[in-house]
Amino acid sequence: MASTARPLLRRSRALGRPVAALVAVASVALLFGAPLDRAAAATAPTTTLNLAAGAPATFTAVAPAKKVKRVLTLGASAPTASGDAVVALRGALRVRSGRRSATFTGLRLEFGLVSASVTATSGGKRLTLLAVKARKGKPLRVDARTGAVRVDQASVTLAPAGAKALKTALRLRSTPSAKRAVGTLTLIIVGRAVAPAAPKLPVAAPVVASPAPAAPASTTPRSDTPPSADPDPDPDPGPPCWGVPPAGFTDWITCDETGGADFGFGNLRSWINYILSPNWGPGASIATTDGADRVDATSPYDYRLPVGTTKVNGDGTVTIAHAGRIAYTLPAHGVDNYVEDLTFTVAADRSSATVTLTAQYKDRNAPVDDPPVVGTLAAMTVDLTAAASTSTSGGLTTYVHAPAKLTADGQEIWGTSYDIGAPWGAFTITVPA
């Protein structure tokens, strides 16, 4: 992918228009092949390695992998989640230089937070053969829970270990460059439907009012029409309106924030009210897909996101990746934004977290007719020390209602009328202790 003194038309220029979402893509190539269609991906997912001219060696396919011209195609399995998410690739790669060759078997596409790699076995040892990095606006994405994968035209280079292995096996005079692009990677695996979310659970203390059951997670966008001309009567003070999500989910809560229907100089709740205000005419909606859903089907303020992968890093930090998209649409003001795939990077001392996500939005300085931007941004910070309560069990700590604040990058997504540091809801999230 203005201040309130500016007209609403200017605000519409700062916001995005929709782009159709791909569920998952992965391909490694020096030259990139045509994207796989959704139907084919659902029945027979394949990874395409499209090799560029002038590569340091010639890559060929070993059955059941295939090669047509410079495009290598390998079958792919559904992802697993053991540490990093992993997709096993069927077939092998043979690399030639002159009369010498080396064969790499046991190929796996392994996902990290912002990059991925293709690992392989050679000489009985596993090594990282290729490095895979997302291109701007085309994030790497994996959801082991639904089986969805997306690596969209990612840039591929030889990994340092892979370059050294090629030099040794092929007896090259020099080590091939680990910086030179050798292709792009694209894989499509369409996710399966997920089971309905469990009912919302109450917090043990303080006493929590009984909430309505959570609606089933849906892959079909749903429009939410505001119930009245004033969608935001201030929340009634008293028992909290939020609870603890089921295991495997994170809740994003704004039901306890106050905020009028006017946009700007407010918080996330005021943004929601702005989008759903009946003052702007028909067509406004906040829709959820890819496993995201409302906590309470009758309220547009609270959302539940499925956890994809959780990884404890060597420095003690934790990365927790989520699936799910929340899309904001307001035709009258040209708003067609979305946020998806929220990833938390939790500090080693568990005092705070940074929320990185992929978003579609409109650059505030761009002409009104320019296409929207799709990018990965650090949009929020979360103060875990300010959580309403915490509980630890089985090596996991749940932080209940930890407040979030908007960052400068977050301003780009939700509109520049909102101040940096504005309250941007609260999260209930479970983190390895």
C-alpha cells in the first residue's frame, strides 16, 4: 500500500482501493513462470523454479520434478508447523557445471518471519541451498492451520552455504555470489476451511459479563451495516466487555474504547465508527476472511485471529504469526483498505511487542488516481506490562487486554488524521513464558 482541517476528499486520497487477494504462491526462478491458477493449486500444488540466464551453474530437474526451458516445477505438500513452518517439495535438483554435477534431494521450503529458504540434503548433510526474500508488496505468507501458502514472485539467491557447496562439488575456481539473483519463487496452496471458533471464554478475575458465542470463522467476506445513525453510544462502564479467546487465537479488542463517529484525532474505535457511519451512504463494511472473524457476531469492534506459527528465537524474542484479513470499505470516501497476517515480535523480557502486518492503503502523497500500495509495515506497538491481567500455565503466559498504540507506519494505513501513539485497541495474546 491530513489533519481534520482538510476536506474529506483529501482523506480519501490517503486511503486505498481493493486488490484481489491470492491465498498462497511460491516459486524460485531466475526467470519467473506464469502464476498457477486457483483450481490447479487446490488439487495439485506445485513450486515453480524459473531460472535466469547467466546463472553460475545449470539447474536441472530430477523426477518427479520437471523442467521445461528454464522453468523447474516441483510438487508441494501442505505446510507443517514445527518451529518454522515447512513445505516439503517433491523431486530433486541437479546442478551442473561442465562435466561435473551435484544432486540436492529432500528439498524443503522453510519460512521465517520476513524471509524463507530452500534447504536440501547433499552428501548426507542438510544445508540451506537458496535464500528467498519477499518483494515489496508481495509478502511471504504461510498458515499451517489452514494449509494456505503464498510466496509471490519472491527473489531467490544462492544462500552462502549453498554457494560454498556448489564450489566444492563442482570444483569451481571461485565461490558463486550469494547476492546475485538467480530467479523468483512462486507456490500456490489454497487453504482449507477452518473449524468454527469456540465460544468466548470469560476472564477469571475480574468478573466478566457473559458474551455472545463467537461466530464460525468464514472465508466469505461479510458486510456490517451500522444499526443506527449513531453507531457509537459510549460503552457502559462496569464489567469488562472482553474475555479470553480459545487456545490458538488472539483477540483484538476495542469494545471498551470510546470514540465518536467523526474521523480523526481518536482511536481505533473511532475509525470503525467512521467506516460504518450511515452518514456516508450505502456500501460501507468491515469484512473478515482467511480465518479472521468477529468475537461477537453482533459487534463490529472486536476481532479474533488464528495463530499460524509461534517461534522462540535465539535471542529470546518470540515471533507469533497470525492468519486472517480485516478489510475496511467506504465507497463514499474511496476507502478500500485491508490489514492481514499480523505478526507479533515480542521482546525477550516480555515487556512489549511490535505488530507487523501486510496492508493495502493509499500513499497520502500520491495522486488520487494512483493505484494503492500493498506493503508490510510495523503498524502498532503493544505494552504487555499494562495488560489487565496475566496468567501462566504449561510454559505459556496469556496477556489479557494489553493496550496497543499506533505507529507512524500505522498512520499510513488508517489515515494520517490519527496521532502517532493513538490508542489502537488491545490484544489478548499467549506467549511462551
